[in-house]
Amino acid sequence: MNNLRRKALLGAGCFSLLTSGVANAGGFDRGGVNIDQLFDAAPYSFDAGVTYVSPQRKLKNVQRLDSPPNPVALSSSSVDVGGDYAVPRIGIKANIFEPVDCLATYTEPYGAESDFGMNNAYSPTAVEYFVKTNDFGLTCSYKVNVGKGSMRFIGGVSYQEVDAFLSRQTLLAFGNTGIGEFKLSDEAWGWRVGAAYEIPEIALRGSLMYSSSYKYDELSGTVDTTGFRGAFPADLIPGATGVFPVSASAEIPQAVELKLQSGIAPGWLAFGSIRWQEWSRLGVIPINGVRSPVTGAPSPVSFDLLYRDGWTVSGGIAHKFSDQLSGAVSLTWDRGTSTTSGYQSDTWSVASGISYSPNDKIEVRLGGSIGVLTSGSSTFTGVGDTANAITYTYDDDLLLAGSASVKVKF
């Protein structure tokens, strides 16, 4: 039985690598907080890795819909969306006492990164923007023997920080850089709860996890519009500096994830997962406090996301080639969250990975994926913020990603 268990469990390391590498899902999702390390058989383990993602998105036939056009109607035949990013993660797992395991984690589970460049039809909407998060989490489980296997009751908390940045370019000829910058930050707490059932002898595991939302009700920062200013007429405003305090409210919405895996033959493992996240909670996010650098009057500015809920479905198979080497392959579909605004269309990707263990204490994993960002279009007339009134199309584009990690068990 021990030999069958050892062979059935093969590939589990690659499975963990592939699932943690799903880092280009809808909304701001970059894989969430992955807790697979909590199920390690070793009493203690340290795991560190990074996933690098390179979406090759390009916008076509970009046309501004400002009404009236200001100063003139603008169009660009093509705009590259530069947005490569890396997602690091660190995990430390410990068996506190026999039925209780805990996992401390650090990762950057949510974010966005885009650079559209200057002097094109998209520049008045955005030259560059990013959303970055830092998540410090602790998740614990309590294990109870049930039948041939065991049941785990799981709970945890996370402290999360967020920083957001947006720059825009005015095309008015004031003889300056034409760049305005918005910076916002906040922190919030979230929690997770769920359960899992395992039969280690056949590498069977099923888990269902709920993750709460992170409420960022006090996003605060500044807008710097000094780049919009010129000798006339902005300097006619008494005491005007072009820098104003701003605030906003947003959230990282709740999510539910179901994961399944099972040994299907000696040396073979099948796995799959379904994840839902309520990205429809992010519609129009007003930025309060923005004022015109020309008149000093309140100026409506907003992030017009208008997302729909996200779904991510993944499945694959793993195989152990020898006592040291195993491999896995998976297929993932992610439903795009964009509706009338944005370019987050459906994504299909194939990932593969290898796991090398020179001994029973060290495991090195490498993985990569290639995918397709499907085609679509966006036509948005703006909701209170005319700078977001724009239309464009996009073709099928390439998605590339790579992962590397090392785990030490003791």
C-alpha cells in the first residue's frame, strides 16, 4: 500500500505549480491566495517561487468619442498594451500539533499593469496605470479522521495593501508635459473558510474554499495636474498648485473555488478546479476631489471598469517518470470580465511543468504556458468621465507565462 501511495501521489508537485501559475484571470485576479502547501505531508516546508506573465495585447482602430471632440477627434490605427508582470509568492507551513497545520504566506494575488504610451488616441484615457497588492496571510486547518480518509476544516485571514496609479495626457497645447497623475492607496483585511477531504493512499483530495471581499473604503492619495498647467490660463487661479487630495472606494470581491484531484493509476494523477469571483461589483469607481487645473472647478474622473463576474475552469493530468522527475499538463479557460469597456476577453491557455526532486527534502519546479487572448471590441461613451469615451477592436493575441519555484521539506 505504501508503494501504491507513493506512485499515486506522483505529479502532485507539478499540479501545485500549474494551479499557482494561473496568473492572468479576469478582473484583477492573478491567482488569489493559494493554500495548496497546507496539504504537504511533511511536518514543515518552505516554498518560494515566481510567475512571470507577458500578455501580447494590441488595440486596433482606436477612436476617441469625446463629445464635443476636444480639441479634435483623434484616432490611432494601433496601440500596444505593454503590461508584463511578475507574481512572487512565499509560503511557510508547519504542523503545530497533530491535528493542526498552519501556513503563512506572502504573495501579490491581485493587480493590473498597462502602458499605452503617449501621443495616441488612448493617451487622454490612460498613458499608464497599475494596481498592485501585497497580501500577508495565515491559514490553518484542523484534521479529523473520517472513513478511509480525513476531513480538514480550514480558516484563515489576510492583511492586504493596495496601491493604484493612473496617468493621463492632455493634448491641449499649453507647452508642458501634458501628464496628470493619480495615486491612491489603502489597506484592508479579508478572511477565508472552507473544508477539504483527503484519502492519501489514492491521492484523492477535494476542497471547497470561500474567500471574503477586501473592502477598500478609504482609498486616498493625490492627483497631480501640474503637467496640464501653462502660463495661461491655469496660473490665473489664486494659490493654485495643481495638486489636490483625492479619495475613492473600491473592493476586491468575494470568491469561491472548488478543487479536485485523484490518482487514476499507479504514477498518474488527474486534477481540476473551478473558480468564481464577483467582479461585477466593480462598475464605475468615482475619484472624489479632482479639480480642473484651468478653472479650479470640480472635474468628474472615474475608473469605468463595468466588469462582469469571472469564471476560471482548469483541468489536467500529471505523471511521474522516475523517483526524481514528474511532469504535468493542463488546459485553462477564463471567461473575460469586460463588457462595454475594456479588453479582458476570454482566454484559453495550455500549461506544462516539471518537478525535479534530487532527494525527499528538496523539490525544484519549472513551468510555462502559452495561450490566446481572444478577439473582441469595446465601445464606451463614458459614465460621467468623458476621457473614457473611446472605441477600439482587438484581434486574437498571444499570452506567454513562465514559473519557477523551490520547496524545502523538513
